[in-house]
Amino acid sequence: MQIRLATTGQGWDSRGSVATLGNLDGVHRGHQAILAQARHKADSLGVASIAVVFEPQPREFFAPNDAPARLTRLKEKCHALAGLVDGVQVLRFNGALAAQQPEAFVEHWLVRELGVKHLVVGDDFRFGARRAGDYSLLQRMGVDAGFDVERTREVLHKGRRISSTWVRQALGANDLALAESLLGRPYQMLGRVGYGMQLARTLGSPTANLRINRKVSPLKGVFAVRVDAPSAGLVDVPGVANLGSRPSIPDRDMALEVHLFDVDADLYGHELRVRFIHALRPEQTFAGLDALKHQIHLDHQAARAALAHPTDTL
């Protein structure tokens, strides 16, 4: 899968493309259905299927302090899109793009850069300055520019439309089973292992400290997890993870700390994929290190039990 950042004059393929546009945050089952539509059409036309995403997401640009927690950082999003489309076009959402008239956006990005032959969007898709561009405008411009526009099919779960907002709500409630049903896979994060405070090692529970580059997270707490580290030769390793601001420790930056069961390996510099399987407990503050050490022991027991019996409800 090709990934391209927003530049001019590069073009994707002289044959053209089938594209879909949006934030695609989480790449949930609703997004997957849209992407399947695009890929099916692209295969029938013999062209590339392209997902066009915005970075940062528009709400993060306009209201950075009020934007919802991201389900997927850009790298995680591209990882989830692999295999679903042939390429990802990343458009840098800045003042210039926000002010671009919808007609200019279509002419530059869809026609000139992507050579769109077919476009898959939702009925409520809006774009361009003041969100003036819509499905009807795309249809009208497509007649002259030579591309067709297709509406997306709504994907429901138990009668409700699947959305990124619903996934966030499920994660915020630590309902990992519902989140997995909406996503079509366990919720996961990617991060590279860096150096931490080494405190967990002194407590008898060494952890891999992952750089997750997030100001806010859609979920917090202690979880039973499964971890992949392909570059270290580790696949589906069980473990326990703490995700949050670590209230018992002075360093309050958002952090993901993972202890892998029965693994003794140097993971510094390796990228880990952490899949959240069971929620064990919320973050808590402890009176001292002895109390924290005791709770860590209990967390390990609970995580092992949860992962040994995945169908049980804790």
C-alpha cells in the first residue's frame, strides 16, 4: 500500500482512481464497508482504490482543546487501512485547505492529483470553505470532470449506525467487547518502546514503556492485553497494561506501560502492537509503593485469568 503526503504535481496513477474521503478515525466496520465499495469498483475499472484522509482531523484544527480523543493516530490508521485500499493520500489540514473553495478542492485534488473516475462518499459528507461542498455539488462537477459519485451503504449494529463516536463511547465505558464488535477487531494501539522511570522494574514487574504520542486517550485504566512485536519475533504474547496518567507517580504524561508475561527480551526501540482484550480496573492512587506493588500482583493474576478464559465476563 502506498502512502503519500499532500504535495502538488505528483499524481497517483495515469489510469486514474476510485476514492473515498473522510477522517476514517478508527477504520471501523462502517468505514470498512465504504472501502470495500471503493475497492470493488476500482477492481472493475482496473484502477487504484485510494482513501483520502485529513491530518490533523478538521475538529483538531478548528478546536484543538475540545476535539474528541483520537481512536487512531495517523500511523495506526494507515496500518488499519493496509489491505483495504491500494493507497492513502494524506492531506495536511491547515488554514489554506480550510479556506479552499469546494470547487477548487475538487479540481485540484480529485481531478488533477487523484484522477478520480469514481467517488464513494456519504450523503452527509461536507467539504471546502464553510463546509459548502456536498454530495450534490460533487455530482454536478463529476458530470463535467468525468467521474461518478456513489452513496455509501449504512452499516448497523443492533439497529444503530456504527460511528467513530459510538466506538469512543464504548471505550470510554471500558466496554471492549462492544468496541470490538464495532471495529471488527480488538481495539489496539501502536507504540515504540522507550526508556521510562525504571520504577516498575524495582517493583518486580518490568514494563515496556510505549511512546503513544497522545494528549488524550479514548480509554484509561488497567487491561489484559495481547501484544505483537514482529521486529523482536514476538507474536500474540499475553500481558497486562496500564494506560493513563499514572496518578501514583509524579510524571503525569499520558503513558502506556506493558508487562509481558514470561518474556525476557530487550524491547527498546521495537514497535509494539497492543490489543486491549479485557478491562481490569480504572486507574487509582496508592498510599505508597508497597500498596502499588501488591496491586500489581493482583493485576497480573486477574490478567492471566482473563486471557485464559476469553469468553468469561470479569
